Amino acid sequence: MLLALLLVALFIGPCIFLWQQPRFLLLPTLFFWVVVVLYLLNENFLGIHIFSATLGICVMYSLLGMVVTKPQWKALFLPFSLLMLLLPFEGYLDIYLGFPLRLLCADWAVDVLQSLGFVSMNSESIILIEENVANVDVGCSGIKGLWAGCIFYVLLSIIEGHRVSWRWLAIGAGFTSCLLMMNVLRIVLLVLLGLVEDMGDTAVLADLVHQSLGLLGFSLSCVAAWVALRLSRKQSELHMVEPERVTKHSVMFQGLFIGGLLLALWIHQPLRPSASPPSFSFQLSNSLQTSIVPLTTVEQDFFANNQASTRKMKFDFDGLGGSMLIVSSLYWKAQHTPRNCYISQGHGLGFEGTWLLTNGSAVSFLQVDGASKTAVYWFQSVDQVTPDYSARVVNGMLNPHDNWLMVSILWNKAVDKIQAEKLVLHIQASLAEQLSIWGYCWVSIFFPLAVLCSVNYGKECWICAG
């Protein structure tokens, strides 16, 4: 709240506010209720806190529309938009927004490669070309560039004195399209450089191309947006207007506002992890020579609060030893990419890539501690294996009753794909068999209960409703 007031004072301070007696006008009231409905949907079904914070700022903006004049309320749109863009989304950007953007960029990159005569296809964010694989990861999604571009565009519009209009929206759409096209071009060049040209070790050159093209594309797009805004600039000022008169419609809106707000408070039920399903057995072959490693107190509390079953163990398979963590949960927040875990344990992370295995699945690998160790991780359900956490999150939202496993393996020394593949395929096959058995047991418990609830109560129970 204080940050919002500071932002308002910073950008709109020179203007004279005409504070009105609170009244319920159509547009602010309609905007308020749209935001409230979205807030309830997010709290009840998604539980994404950063979205709740964003919608809270939208509520503040809609309430201001009830105490200031209409021109002033419209002038506050850009400062409040900037405030929302400055929220600490960080890693949430790729999970909630970057994943669909990566799918789109990968699809467009494949179209470009096919038009150039290369045999290529994509599966989610993975591009398959000439029997090689490239992963459109977080760095290539373009979401950070788009986010920074939106901040630049809104801030530039405030400085230049622009208002929201169809012309302003058209320039913004063109600016976004330029950023996307430059990102697709970057992906195509990196794929050609790393997979097609067969130039040997191109990691340094690829990293240079990745960063330079990103900066060049962002800079050119920003300059083009600035020129377009300058050419379309129109001087506009806030005009003094008479306070709107309270009509009978405002009185009606007042009653609907208070009654609806009480109803919203009553139906507000923040999302909680669902009841624990049957525990996962984590039975692996004796050839892995596993030994259980106890979880720390922090790990125990975290997984218990998110209704997750966990097994941490050491293994020794074909002369290669290491550690392994498997997390089973219906709740997507109980799982994550293992990068932060390795960093918190004091490991240094290096190059990250994707291995395409002989069974058609893909896993992510990491060089750890100066390439002296290798880590591999993936997410697995009864019918899907993916190295992409965003894909697991989206599936968890769409299918909340699907059980997912997060598997993270860290070898004690560096291994290559051939050395790692035998162990990974062995573990994937064992877990796939157990997931099938687990799913059968879960359905055998869940389905009769759902039928019983339907017969006895004529409606679904809390388990059936998810």
C-alpha cells in the first residue's frame, strides 16, 4: 500500500486531485468485481501467491476509481501497471508465463528450420533435428526480455506523457512482436550452430551468440518503440471536471458491492494440499545397492506440509556411486528443479543441457563442482516423462489427481550420457511399473468412495471435488 501511494505521488504529484465522495461508478465497480472473481479462483484452485499480490494491486486501483475523477483514474493506469511489473516474480515467470512462451518459440523455430530444408520437429520445448536434440530452456524463452521490455515501455510512456489508447496498444503489440521475432531468430541460430554445423565444442561461441543476439534484439526493439512513441506523441493534461453526481444507479451499485464483498469473503477458501494418497513404495532393484539417507528436519517439515512421500538414498550401480532423491506427490508445489537444492548444499553449477534417451524420453543434466560431478533430474507420471518443471506444473493444475515423481541423481564423479543412461532407464522402468500399481490402488479406493458419496448424499464429497 505504501509503495503504491509513493508511486502515485511520484508520477501524479504535480496534478491536482479532485477527491470525490465515494461513489460506485460502472467501470471501476465492474473492474473491481472482475479482479475479485479472479482472486477467488486463484486462491481456491491455484494458490499462486504472486498472482494474489498482483490482483491486490488491481483492487487498490479499482477502489481509487471511486474517489477520484475519471480522467485522473485513467491517468493512474500506467503507474499501477508499472508497480505490478516491479513485483518480485523472478523464477515464477518461467513457471507460469515462460513455459507457454517457450512452446510457442520452439514451434516457430521448427517452422523456420523446416522452411530452410532441415528435417526437424518439436516435443514441448525440445527441438529434434537431424537426430540431435536442443532444449529451449529458461534462458531461451525470452520471458525475461519481454518482462524487462514491458517495464521499459510503460516507464517510457509515463515519462513521455502518453495515455492508454488504441495507438499506444498497437505500438506495444509491435514492440512485443519484435522481441519475440528476435528471440526466435536467436534460437534458430543457436540450433544451427550447436547441432547442424557440427563445429565441435561450440559452447563458448554459442554462449557469446546467445548473449549478444539477446542484447542486440532487445536494444533495437526498444529504440523502435521509443521512435514510434515520439512520432505518435500527443500533449495531454488532466482537466478539472465537476464531481459526478450520485444517481440511483450508484445506490444500487453500493448495495451490490457490499453484499457481493460479504459473499466473496464467505466463499474464500485458500488452496491447501489435498489429503495424502496411498504412500509410494519406492522399491528399486537390489542391483542398485541402495542405502537410506535420513532427511534433515527442514526437509521433513517441507515435504510433510505438502503431503509428499520422499526417499533419499545412496547407490552403487556398475561401479558408479552417488546419491538419489525421489519425491512423490499430487501437489505440484512439493516438487521443484533441484538446482537450488544443489546450491544450498554448497555445490557449484556449470553447464546444463538435455539428454535424449533411447526409450524416447528426455532428462536434464548438470555439470556440478567444476564438471567434477554430474547430476540428472526429471519428472515422471504414469504416462509422461519430462525434464521440464513447467510441464509438470501445468499438468498438475489440469489433472490434480495425477501422481508425479521428481527424481534427482547426483553421481560422485563426472559421467557421460552412455554411462548414465543405463541407470536412468533402469530407474524409469522400475518407477513406471510402481506408478501403474499405485494408480490402480488409488482408483480402487477413490472410485468406490465417489460412488458411495454420490448415492448417499447426491453430490460429490470433498475428495471427489479435488
